[in-house]
Amino acid sequence: MDSDRVVFKLTSLTPLPSVGESFDDIYLDLSKNPGKCKLAESGLGWKPSGGGDTFTLDSSNIGAAQWSRAAKGYELKILSRTSGVIQLDGFEQEDFERVSKAFRIWYGINVESREHALRGWNWGKAEFTKAELAFSVQNRPAFEVPYTEISNTNLAGKNEVAVEFALPTDSHANGANGQPDGSTKNRGRKAGAGPDELVEMRFYIPGTVVKKEKEGDEENEGEEEEQNAANLFYETLMDKAEIGDVAGDTFATFLDVLHLTPRGRFDIDMYESSFRLRGKTYDYKIQYASIKKFFLLPKNDDTHTLIVLGLDPPLRQGQTRYPFLVMQLKLDEEISIELNMTQELLDSRYKDKLEPRYEEPIHQVITKIFRGLSGKKVIMPSKDFVSHHGHSGVKCSIKANEGLLFCLDKSFMFVPKPATYVQIENIAVITMSRVGGAVSASRTFDITMTLKGGMGEHQFSNINREEQQPLEEFFKAKNIRFKNEMTDDSSALLAAALDNDEMMASSEDEGGRADRGSADEDEESVDEDFEASSESDVAEEYDSAHESSGGSGSDAEMEDASDAGGDGSDDDEQERPKKKSKTGK
């Protein structure tokens, strides 16, 4: 019977330790500091070696795991069931057996070993997975981009899509703040792991694709639509990265708001922690935490006002950075809006900050809602300065760009382009000088703000000579050191010019305009004194007169040109009859 005997050979598996598997010198999500990673039956955890927040992930939230070669050894990538991506770097090659055994026995998941493409090709196939954008070359992954790291995307051309990455939002290095949904919620912190950071990537996507109609639509069932491949890629990425739709409902929406910087018209959607600008070509999502300065500046035309938002990090449009958003709104345009917010939320979180309903000029409504949601104070022109014409801004230019220079309590602000912010405490000296020929030197002057510590200078040119005294008085009130480099010859030339009839006539005309408007009532310098209704008290007849004289973008140039032209025509009319009478004799 020995031939019928069956022999079983039992191979015993090495049991997993009851306390779990632990690994040292592991980096979480490209953190700067290593830590200890521990796998247990209940889940996994990571704790930085130098102390800090511990990240944990429950075993029921682990959806998949991948093992691959990385910069710091080997990487274990975990995809949570709630679309989070967790990266653990620094494993040794021999750790794979322990890791895969723990995942298989405790979590019921097979760890997939993946090899990355090393051919160096820049063309391949882009795939949208549940949690990240994967780019593959010959069916091997070349790189992956988690959706949480994408801040914006735009159509840069007919067949080109630009993908912008989130910049660091704070100084935390390890990004280890555990979340119940299995995501580290470290938007932008991975980029802060090193001195260099990738801020933009562009995909060239040629050709067209066939887009099928949505399922369930019986009328269009079976119909197919041909669409540009780049457009489909852009729309899909907007949806996956949640750029187009921010979580939660909008509190308020303002349509077709004119922006001077960046130039264009954008719809503004305001959410709980961010707002979105929707344009024809570009879409932006900006956190309220990025707003560092908030200005409300009335223009000299008494028809428009400017809302300026200082952003850090700045808004990016390709290679161009916009540290300031400049909106232009009409003073007489009124709007009626009701916030899409429950009374409970309004009372608990925004009490004394927001009202359930607004029915006021649009610039006041936008200012109040931005101030309530962002918590930023509104900076307005200083009470210590009034221009010769009774306005808050002084017409001048930076190189060839014309604009307005506003004197604030603690700074100067030039808008709209290039928006320039200069703090008074950083100014070493302001130099006033005259440049140009005899006529231009008698009518305008320049000021140069030299910054402390050799940080450079800002020059504002073509300032009307009548603004010299108001500016000097403001410099003295703010204890700003300044010097006047205008020569005696220039002063004599100015006095002679003032004696001319045409110059006196132009001065009288400009002086007549100084009494119009109510800019003195509009000037506030602190947020607590902000009175929204003060900006609408403007003389209507002056509004129409100024608006008909030309656009607001080049007021200084057109006014100077018209004055100079008018003076010259008067001279010709006075001198021609004299010449004829002498000839007749």
C-alpha cells in the first residue's frame, strides 16, 4: 500500500508581526524631512522624525497600491477610495516582499509593480484616471500629475493646452496633515520640496476626436459629434481637476466685469474660500488667502472707480505675472443681488460682515462682498492729499503707459498698467525734476522715488505743474524726504509762461473745473470709515462733459494736446491781422 500513500508537504509562511511592519527614512509626498512609516492591520501611518503631525490612512480607504522606482529609492503609491493620492518614497528594493505581503493579507490588495518609460520621448498618450493625469510612452508610465496639484488650465492655442501647477501656499515642508478622506490635502506643497519648481506644462494635441452624446438622451442616441482633440482634453481636465466647478454653491455672481489688468471681461463667481474669474479664453480660481491688499480708488473722470486686488502668489497667464487685479466699474451702475447663503450660515460665520441682500451701485456691492468673504480691509486715498483739480489721483505715466498715481496713507499706488505699489517706509528720497524742451518743461515735471537699500527706483513723468504744491504738502505731511532739482531758469520760464494770456486762459479753464465733483467727500483712508454711498454723489453734468471729451485711458495726453492746440490757434488768430495791417501800410 506504500504506492498509494500520499505525502503532503506544508510550507509555512512567515507570519506578519502582530505589532505591524515599520520602515525608517520614508518621505511622504516629497517632504523635505523623512519619517517612520508603519503598516498595521487597521491601516497605515507616517510620523516625521523631527516631530510634527502624523498622517494616518484607514485600511478601508485603501483602494490600490503601486510599487515603482523613484528618485529616493523605491516608491509606494497608494490610491485611496476617495480619489486621494499618497506617495511614500525611500523604500529599499528588498522591502517589496514585506510591503506586498502586508497589503495582501491585511488589506486584500495586490501591490502592482510598475516600470517607468525611460526612452526620453516627449510624445505619448495622456490618460485621465480617477485621481491623476497619467502620461504613458509605449504603455509604460512616463509621469503622473495628481489633479490636486493642478491650479489652472487654458487653451494656449488651437492645438495646445497649458497646465499650471499650484505654487506653495505656506511654509510647511512635510505636508503631513492627515485627512479622513485619505488625501493629504497638500495642494501646492509638493512644489515647495526643493528650490526649483515646475509651474507650467504644455501639451500639443493635434487632430480631432469623435465625441459621443451623453447616455440616456433618447433623441440624440447614436449621434456622434466631431470635436477638436485639444478642446476635449481641456474640458476633461477642467472637470477632473475641479477647476471649472468649485465645490459648493456660489454665494454671488457678477457678469461681464471689465478688467484692465489682465485686460478683458470676466464673470466673477464668489465661493466660501475662493473666487473664480471666467473669461472667453482664460479661467482662474483664486483663494481669498492670496489677497494681500485691497484698494478702492476713484478715477478722476468722476464716472468710474477702480477695485484693485494685490495677489501673492501673483496671477499667471503664460509667461506673464499679474500681481494686481484691476477692475473698472461705473459709479452709476446699480445692481440688486441676494446672496445664495442660508440665514444660519450668515448669522454664524458672517455676522456683521455680510448682508442677505444688496441693492446699491455695483462697485459698492463687490467691495462689500469681497471684504466680508476675504476679511481684508479696504484701502482708500489719503485725506491728506487733494489734487489741484480736487481729485484723489494725479495723472502721470510710467514710460509710455499713462495712468493715475494715488497717494495713500502708507503708500503710493499707480494704476492701471503696470500696477505699481510703493510703500512710504521704503522710500529713501523723492526727487522732483523738469525734463524736455521749453514748452513741455514749463507745463510738466517728473518725480523719482528712490528706494532704501539700493532696491531701485520708480519714475513717474508728465505730471502737470499745478500738482507740484499739493504733492509737496503731502510729502511734508508724511515726513518723506524730497528735493527739488528744478533750476531757477525753469522757474523763471514758468513765471513767464504764466504771464501769457493763453496760459492764463488755460489756467482759468482748469481752475473752473476744480470746483466740480465731490472727491473731497469720497476720500477715506481706513476701512472703518468706509461709506459706500459717498462715491455716488457726483455732479451728473460734469460726468457727461468729461465723458464726451475722450476715453478714460488717455485723459492726460488728450487734455494736454487740446490745451496746447487751443493756445496755438489763439496766437495765430491774434497775430495774422497785425501782419496784414503792417503790410497794408
